[in-house]
Amino acid sequence: MQQGKKPLKFYLYMFLLSSMIVLAYSAYLILAGKNTIEELLPLWVLPAIFTLFYYGMDTVLNKLLKRKKKIDYEKLFLDAIAERMRNSKQFVIEDFRKLQKSERFQSQVKNAYEIYQNGEDEAHSLDRIAKKFREDTLEYRAIKYVVDFVKEKPKETDKK
């Protein structure tokens, strides 16, 4: 199912296509002598009804889908960190793939997200996260961006 609202041009094309089909069928019936023009007048209303029904169903479905759509804060968190890492130009695509496959790194990113959401406690602290990796590894370079991002959160909430 396609998400998002379709442009008005889509419904106009649908109306024109269905009108051409109905007119061609009507012309066939008239030329074959099976029906008269007066008998086919109700048939010519069908393209408008079909297009309006299609538009109405799309509108109702879009409203229902928007209600069910929830914001994924973890995805926003990961996207913000990934954006910072891309902007630094210290990582190549292959580095991102390695980080994605690294279970240790992924578990520490989840811990960092927990800290980001709930704050530090005895079980989760930013210092512990950074100490899990050796300083000369790819994971350590990446986890620095995660830790820095989490540390900036309190500053952002203080400004508001």
C-alpha cells in the first residue's frame, strides 16, 4: 500500500482514462445498434463516481494510517548520530557496515539510548560505555560520537 497523499493530477488522469473507456464502450454499443444514446446516459456518470469513490477511500485510509503512525525515537536518535558521523568524514561506508554487524557496538549503542532516555544510573553510565572498547579501534571512534551526543542532551534541555 502506498503511503502519502496522491496528487490531484493522479485522480484527473484516472478520471480521463475511465471516461475514455466508457466512451469507447458506448460508441461500440451505439454503432452495433444494441443501445441508444438515452439508454447509455447513466453509464457516462460512472467515471466521476468511480474517481470520487477512489479519492474518498484514499483520504479515509490516509487519515487512519496517520493516527496509527507513532514516532520512533530510537530511530531518530540513531539517525542523528549517523548524520554526525557522516558529516565528520572520518568513516567510510564499509566502516558503517562493520559497526552494524558488531554486536558489542550495537549493545553499547542501545545502552547509550537508555541513558539518553532515562539518564545515568548504576547499571548504565557513559564512562562504562566508552571503556568497553580499545582506543585504537573503529568502535571506539564511533562510540565517542554516541557518547558526545548523549552528553549534549542535558545542555539542550537546559536551553529550553
